[in-house]
Amino acid sequence: MPNGEDRNWVRLCITVNGFRARYQKWPETALLSKGLAENIKRMFKPLDYEAVLTKLEIVEVADEGHIELVDKAGNSFKYGEERDFEPDVDASSWFGVTPDVHNHL
């Protein structure tokens, strides 16, 4: 389990990778607990966060620690659902940005 400053971003990317591997397409919406969504937003400079939102709509939900990706076709993937998957393209490459915390290490 990721434990660094960017752990929630890493968890989101793991979940994106799982969605991509299972459905061979990218998710459209991330259902995230409010605290997790706020944490991810704070990790990025404003323009970089906007780049994230061009790829993935973020919707806050009440469940604590919730990370679930969905699309309009009804496909769904939750963080921790599977562990052994290999997407054809990595989520970090797809997003094209990295959290600003990496610039301070």
C-alpha cells in the first residue's frame, strides 16, 4: 500500500491502471471520498490539476477512503479489487502530469 505524500494519487493511478487493464479503455469519472479528492487537488499546481480534470471527472462521495472509477457504459473498478493487472498504457503517462510534491523532494 502506498504511504508517501502522494499516496492518494498513487492509489488513484493504480485504480486507473486496473480499469484500463480490465476494459481496454479509460475511465470517465472518479468517485472519491471528499478528503481524498481534496488531498489530490492540493498536490497539483492549478494548471496541472486542470489537466487531470480534462481526463477524469472527479465526483465526491460520502464513503471514507472510497476510490471507484466508472464510465457511461456502466463499467466500474474499485481500488483494491484486483492486484495483478498490466494495462497497455500507464495511468501516469495518460494523465501527463505529476503531483507538485515531486518537485520538492
